Amino acid sequence: MLLSNLEIHKALDEGRLVIDPEPLPRVKGIGDKYCPYDSHTVDLKLGSEITVPKPGTFAYDFKASGSIADLIAQNSEKHILTEHRPYHLMHGQFILAQTLETITLPIDKGPPYLAARIEGKSSRARCGLLVHFTAPTVHPEWSGPLTLEIINLSKTPFILHVGMPIAQLIVEQVAGEIISNLSQFHDQTTPEGKP
């Protein structure tokens, strides 16, 4: 069952969902140009750190020892966005970024437990920007910012600004009991997934 915007507000108030910083306003008021809550989604913003994989002779090998986060970090460049220094994402370029917000889906408040999915925004997709185009699941017990896989399919550059609405979170209820099984990226602090 997908949560409506009012059910998302209720989950935030009960601590079953934590979004830090919380997107505001919860309801579009007079004079507000923007409200991050749609009927059943909440917008998330682009964080300041971007990881840009370097072309090279390495290969991704999931049978090799070591973590995928370490391999990505060793073969990437970091870029820090500021208000005055956006990132120009060129045609065909792939990057990893993160949400500005930290998402937490605690299990000590349930049942019912919550899970979520992160999806791109149609306004970005219509311009050729794919945001988080695979692996959208946010498991119960997750805590941390969400990594975004971003690629520009447009023939023109796309300018990425820190704090811009970049993706949307869809929150859903999980039926039944669960057994704790933390993700390999739990408590990540970097786009590539390092703690």
C-alpha cells in the first residue's frame, strides 16, 4: 500500500519515517510557489557531493574481493557543488550523487513497517535526465542519504545545482513481520556507498 501525502505526514510525526532535513512546507499555502509533497510522493533534493567515475582499464568484477564502494571510490573523482559552482553534466555522462536528505525507516516503531522507493522526476526525464533509473528500493531499517545514479541522455548539458529537487520518494507499508538484514550500504555517507 502506497502512503498518501497525509499518511506520509503522519509517519513523519510518529517517527516511522524520518527525513532530515524535513521537506517543507507540508501543504502549499498562499504565496508558496512550491510544495515538495505531491498526492503520494515527497521530493528530495540534490546533495553537494558528486562522484564522477574515471575512464580507465579497470573492470567491475563482483566476484573480486573487496567492496564495490571501495572500487568506485578508487576510480572516481569527487566534485563538491556550491551555490555558485553547479556541475555541468554532459551528454552521455554518468555520475553518482546523493540526496541532501537522510532517510531513516526505523523498525523499532513497527509494525506496520515502512519501505520506500526512490524515482526520478518526470520534469527531469522529459529533458533527457535519468535520475535513479535502477535499484529504487529503500528497505525497512535503512538509514542514510540515498545514492542517485544519474545519466544525461540529452544532446545538451544539464546543469545540476545543489539543493535542486532531483527525485521523489514513494513510501509504502510492508505487510507482516520482518527479520533485520542491513544493506551493504547502510549508514553510507558518500555517493559510492562508503560509511
